[in-house]
Amino acid sequence: MKTTDFLVIGSGISGLSFALKAARLGTVTLVTKKARVDTATNLAQGGIAAVLAPEDSFESHVQDTLRSGAGLCHEEVVRLVVENGPARIRELIELGVAFQHDEKNGGKLDLGMEGGHSARRIAHSLDLSGREIERALLQAAGANARITILENHLAIDLLIGSKSGLAGAVPAPYSDRCLGAYVLGPDGVITTWLARATALCTGGAGKVYLYTTNPDIATGDGIAMAYRAGARVANLEFVQFHPTCLFHPQAKNFLISEAVRGEGGRLIDRRGRHFMDKYDERGDLATRDMVARAIDSEMKSSGDDCVYLDITHRPAAFVRGRFPNIYATCLEYGIDITRQPIPVVPAAHYMCGGVVTDLHGRTNLENLYAFGETACTGLHGGNRLASNSLLEGVVFAHLAAEQCAADWPQLSARDFPAIPPWQVGQAERIEECVLITHNWDQIRRLMWNYVGIVRSDKRLALVRERLVPIVAEVDQHYRDYLLTPDLVELRNIAQLAELIVRCATIRKESRGLHYNLDYPAVDDLHWHKDTVL
């Protein structure tokens, strides 16, 4: 058993931001299941949205977010996040984040434009924004003596007193409080980590789907752990599919940034015909849900494997300078984006739902927080506005740290209870990894084919039926075998698949990212609300 004041699970923008501020109060242990840079933040290309120009306004950013969210955004949350944006950007700059500046415009921030936004408000580092933010935050965390980062450590389950099967072993005052987590180390040893406050910052769940832009870590760990512990989750039917993932047999999960369309890129079919205007009045700058459904419709009607994103009409020097990483990566696959349109397809990208939190990042379980893509704060509603995700992560990390500071006199006075160690029982070492890979592949293909961009009652009923024996088999593996990272992740994606299907089945309408052929219209009378499990 080990103790820490703050246990942070995940090393993306929200986890690192919270860790840096929580370290002003006490010790912080940050566990991340692979290398510390293996995060969705590190892969983010576009940037972070905030009102940073005099011609922009909070009200404009608020309205863009509400419009994108298909009526389900919580306006109080939207205004809180938007109004906190400029201050959080300044903090990142003070930490050393090198956002791009426009020397021709007096050295002001060079603000990008993306789909769904009515003004230029994306602070970026060309097309490597996430990598630059991650670099600066990791450097600051590494220099802080109160922060310990444990790489290749995977949280298995949260400790919630009696909810974690500890009834009788935990004194009554602790029974419904988050006490920390069981953590699997690289040596296979499972350690009981106790903490005064625990933060889930594990990212999204893109790996539940066969095709995704997400890194391999995105297996929904935080959402699954929180739900098993008794936390509320919501809006898991709203899975955002990034409309433009590079379509190439050798390319893995490489997305083509929203900013390419923001800088004039146009979607065309293989005959060179532009098609977005017939789907949305905003054309290529429509929100991601509209663009993804439009591409899906074009591919299904034509039978083509992909569509194309064309930015060849912009000067070659501009394209290479604005998108150096995209240009270089595509060139590796034989595609010169200054001369050739880019083959693209939609792929699972962002989970708009997650663990339900309040205005301070708190869940319904005492001392358990959730941030970033793991959380459902009410900001995104039925569809996330481009580049609002990094903003949400850094804002709620800040608000949660303020709440912890206010609660610190009570938090710091509490003793740690004695918790029994992880019980191995009669579990044996798993010898046939095919038991994991077969179920993993089955789940991801079922979700892609039946719970993708377009759903129907029949598809949802079929996938629900087919998941039952798979989930039961995974649960049996979990009981029979010694835990490995692969087995823990399989358990979590099985849990997430089941929850996504449940949410999608409950919502009898089409709204935002959830499109059901049997209920093609928005139903504000019955479904102008969150789907809460």
C-alpha cells in the first residue's frame, strides 16, 4: 500500500495541468499506462480555441458552441469555459508553450479558423499544437519535486469503500468515498494507491471502434472504472467521427486536421466534384457531424472507398508552412498535398459523453474528479465544436484545483484507512493471447458496423444481442487469469461498448452525432436532455 495526496490517472493536458496546480497543496502521483507522451493531447493538430482577438467576442464563441452542440450544451458551462479561456491560454504561454505568432501583424498570436467557428480564434503551433502543449507541461511537471510520474502503470479499478467489495474492511466514514485505485505496474505487481483526491484524465474511447484517429491508449479506462465504481455517466451515444482521416493502407490513425478545411481545403469525390454545399449551407466549414455524415453518404451512394480533401489551389509555400507535419507525413506515403488531393475517410475521434461532473470537475462520488475527454461536463452537448476539447481540459483542471484548495483543510486532515491488498485467488497466467485478441477484434468490428456514423433500431438490437456472450466471456477471463494490460483494456472496451449501445438505444431521435434511421428528426419534446446511466 502506498499513499499520495493526489492520484492523477492520465498524462494529457488536463492531468498535467491539474497536477501542476495540485502540487501547490501536496504530493502528486501521476500514473500513465504507457510513456508519458502517449496521449491524445500529443496528437492534437489544430490547437486550442479561445477569444483572443479584439474582433471576436465571448458571445460569439458561446453561440458557436451552442449551435454545434445540437441543443444539449449546458449554457452555464459553455459560458464558464469560454470566459475562462483567455486566462488559461496566458498560463500556457507563461509555462513555455510556443504558440504561433504573426510577425507581420505586430507579433500577435496567429489565430486559425476551423469548422463551426465564426471567427479566427484557434491558438496553434502550426499543425503540431498538442505536441507543443504536451512538451511544455511535461517539462514543468518534471521540474516539480512534488510530482512523481509513473510510466507503464495502468489503473485497474477505483477504491470506493464498500462499492469496491471492501465492506467490513473499511470504516463507515470511508465507505462511499473514493480512496484511490489499484494500479498494475510494469512488473505485474498490483499496488494499492491511496489518495486524498483522485482525478481521472484517461482520455477517450476511440479504440472501441475498428477505425479511429486515437492513440492506442484510448480504451475508455476512466469511464469504465468510474461506472463500475458507481459514478454516473452520460451521453455516450455521441461519438464524434473525425471526417478526414488519411486513407492509406500503411497509415495508422493519422488525421488530417480540421484546420485544412479552415484554410480553404475542399472536399471532393473521385471525379473532382465538390459535394458539401448540398448537405449544409456552411459547405466545407460545417460542423464535424454534418461533414462525417455527408462523406458517409457519398461513399455509400458511390461505392467508393474514400473521398478527397483538396487544398492544391492554395500556394504550395503556404501549405508547406502552415501544415508541415501533414505535408511531411503525406509525402512519406507518396502524396504531395500541394499537387494532389488527400484521400480521406471518417474515423472514430472524440467521445462527447463521459463521467458526469459539476462546475468544479467533481463526480457524484466524493473525492473523485474527472477531466478532459473522460468527463461529461455539459460543454459539448451532442457534438463538440472543433478545438474546444483542449480548452475544456485546461479550464476544468484549473476549476478543480481551486476546489481542492478550498477543501484542503478538511482533505489534509483525514487519515488513510487500512485497505487489503489485491486478491489474486486462484488466477492463472494466460497462455493463449488469442483469447484477448479475438474478443478485442469482435467488439471493434461490431461497433464499427452497427453503432457507427449512422445507426438503426435493428442494428442496435443485433449488436446488443451479440455483445452479451462476448462481455460474459471477457468477465470470465478477468476472473480466471492474472491481469495483464491487454486483459484490463479488453475489459474496459467491452464495458464501454455495452454503455455506448445502451445510450444509443435509449435515445429515440437523431441529434448531433447520434443519427438513427428510424428516428431521423430531432425530438425536443422528449429528448432535449442528457442520456444518463
